[in-house]
Amino acid sequence: MDVAGVLRERWDLKATRLEVLTGGMNSATWLASSEGDAWRVVVKSVDVDDASFGPGLELAVRLDDAGVVSGRPWSSKGGRLVERVDDRQVAVLEYVSGEELGKTAADRTSIGDLLGRVHTIAAVETGDLQDWLRVLMPFDDYLDLEPWIRPAVADAIARATALGEISWAWLHGDAAREAFRRQPDGSVALIDWGSALPGPILYDVASAVMYADGSPEHVVAAYVRRRPDLAGEIARGLDAFLHVRWAVQAGYFAWRIGNNVLTGISDEGENRKGLADARRAFGG
């Protein structure tokens, strides 16, 4: 894709420097800037069939309006947050600087607190959990890649559905540490909203706990301080949704292996590692 040309033609932005950014598993991204760094933006491109991209960017605008730094998308000359370019969807996002959060107790506390704030702003009515789980895990054709995957996924779904009615919000979808950025004033930004979807708040909390490397207490405690109304729900359902989160990882990496998808990684071994991590989480 001619990134400079797309910026010029669709956003009326003349970039003097472009840098390819790495790490996106389902997207291609570039850092673009103007002469003298008068502006810096991230250009993000995803598949045309990615239905969550546009709604996720709309959510980023809503969060930014509420005071959460989110990597706000810039409207194109046509007034759109997303432009279609050939078989891709393209967006231009405000560049968010700052240090990625690490593994300290303070960082985990900041993650839990900000997730609680986001879910308060973006609360929605409870939906159909079984339908949501089917949308979340469209990997059925790949669950027999290894014999343990299908039973593990089935067990995770059963545990989650047994919880009954639970609280929903618009979710980040992948609350990894690298999506959280410490700002100069001490506040924390949360970026990468292109995969947002409405669903059970427990899924985001479980994702943050999963990425906390076995030290979830600060994430959970901070979230509950922000959302004390959900304390009982989190205590009752977090373990079930940790199983869901690992089931998603298992299905996702089985799909990547089955289709030899290598975006965002250096070799197939990283896909195998992602699947092996899920197997260990299920006691394999």
C-alpha cells in the first residue's frame, strides 16, 4: 500500500517520514510524521472483513471525549474514521507516546484501575453469552489440530455459560501491558481499540490477569476499587473467564498454524509457542 499517497489523498496529510511498526498480529501499521514533527500519527490497516475495526475506532473517540487517552482516530477528508483502500480498511490514529507499563505492582494497579474506568464509561446491556462466545471463537475447523484443544475449549465455554447473567461493556479485547502507556502527567493511556467488541467485562479483566504473569491481585484489587459493584461477580466468574481467555488463545493459534499465518512474528515457532502456552494453562 502506498501509505504516503493514502495520507495525502484521503487525509490531506503530507508525510515526510514513514516508519514501519512491528508487532501487530492482525494488522499492518506505520508511524508517519510531518516536517519538524508538527504532527505524528499511526496509520493502521486491517482486512476489509474485520467488522470490529470501525466500531472500535468509534469507541476510541468516545473514550477520548471522556478523558481517557485512546489514540483517537483522525477523520478523513470525507469525514470518515475508516477509509477503504483496495481490499483493506485504513485509519489514521493520534500517536500516543509514553512508556509501556511493565510488571510492577504499581503498573498492574494502573491497568486494573483504567479498565474499571473504561468499563464504566462504555457499559452496555447484557447480551446473549452463548452467541458472544460463538463470535469470539470462530476457529471450530482448527480445534482438532491437537487432541486436547477441542475438549479444553468446550470446558471453558461450559464454565462461562454456567455463570448466568453477568455485566457487559464495550471491551478492549486484548488488554496486554503494551497497550497501556504511562503519560508525562502520571496518567495512563489505553491504545489499540481496533479490535473492540461488546461483551462480558470479565473477559477484559481475565485478559489483564493473564498478562500479569501470575500476579493478578493488584489488577483485580484496583478494578474492584473502581467498580465495587462488580466485586462479587469478579470473585465468582474470573476463573471461568481465564479459561475462556486461554481457549481463545488456543483456537487463535491453532488457526494461525493451520493457515501458516506469520503476521506480527518472525517464524512459525512463535505460533507454536502461543499454542503451547495455552496448553500449559489448561494443565497440559
